[in-house]
Amino acid sequence: MDRESVTSTSIRAIGYDPKSEKLEVEFIKGAVYMYSDVSEAVYNSLMTSESIGVAFATLIKGGGFPYEKVG
């Protein structure tokens, strides 16, 4: 999955596949996590937020999406 660079102090890039509803997050420190069952609306809210890091903590981590470390 292609990832788009983002401006954040903790996240380097984010990728999303709307067909599978998978969100891939690459952190500045190098770890990559894949989150499942993420709707396109949640992804769009994340990507258009003023703070990607705060939105990630609220929408994704706070949303309780299943995840796995993939890199």
C-alpha cells in the first residue's frame, strides 16, 4: 500500500485502502502498524485534521480498531 507523507512529530506517513478498509501508519521511529475496519470517513477526518497526532490518538487508538505490527 502506498503511504502519503504527513506533517507530524510522531507519524511519518499514512496509507489507506478503501476496499479493504485498512489503514497503515508509519511512525517516525520506524514501526509500521496496520489498522482494520477503518471507514473512509474516519480516514478523511484523520487526514484533514489540524493535528494528525491528536486525531490519530482520538480517532484510531481511541476508536478501538483491531491492529497489528507489520514493520
